[in-house]
Amino acid sequence: MGVVRACAASADVVVIGGGVIGMSAAYHLSRTDPTRRITIIERGQLGNGATHKSAGMMVSLSGCPYKIRMASDTLRDIKTLGRLGIDVGFHQVGTLRVAATKQRAAELANEVRLAQEVRVTF
């Protein structure tokens, strides 16, 4: 505990948890101020807790343009990591959405329109 206290005491920001959320928070904080001293505290190995054990689905279409952009940016970053030789274990398999009603068909058409407006391709 002594080392953790010493590191935390000299930090401007302490992030608890080295999973995807904690690492993202630390990354974005460092981008806003590169001189900021950030300490990440993780019980074990970074990314080896709940993040490591989770299975997720990245939804590319949404009724919210911000979510569409976030999914697109995430996919771009995953592909960049792959080109750098870092395997994050991501497997892009796709989804099929079927509209059973006219209302749902209109919602799906709107999601596609929003993706086109923000110039996102998947």
C-alpha cells in the first residue's frame, strides 16, 4: 500500500480501475492536458478484470448521432491497434435488423439517414 499511496499523493488525478472505462478516462484526461500527472490504480493487470471477461456488442446504428460517431471512432481505433500489431480480440460479425412494423421500418431508416449525415461507414 505504501507505493500506491506515494504514487497517488504525487498525482494530479487518480483513476481507480484499469479497465476500458478507467483507461479511457486517463487517456482523455492526458489529451486535454499532457502535463497532468495521472495515476491508474488497478488490483491486478490492466484490462484484466471485468473488461477482460466481458463480451460486448458494438451497435453501429442508433437514433443518436453521438452514439453513431462513438461506434465509428471505436471501430477505427480498433483497426488502428490491429495495424500496430495489438490484438484486442475484436471480431466483427455484423447484425441483421428486421422491421416487423411500419413504425420500426421508419426508425431504422432514420438511423441509416443519421449515419449518412455524419458520414459514417462501417
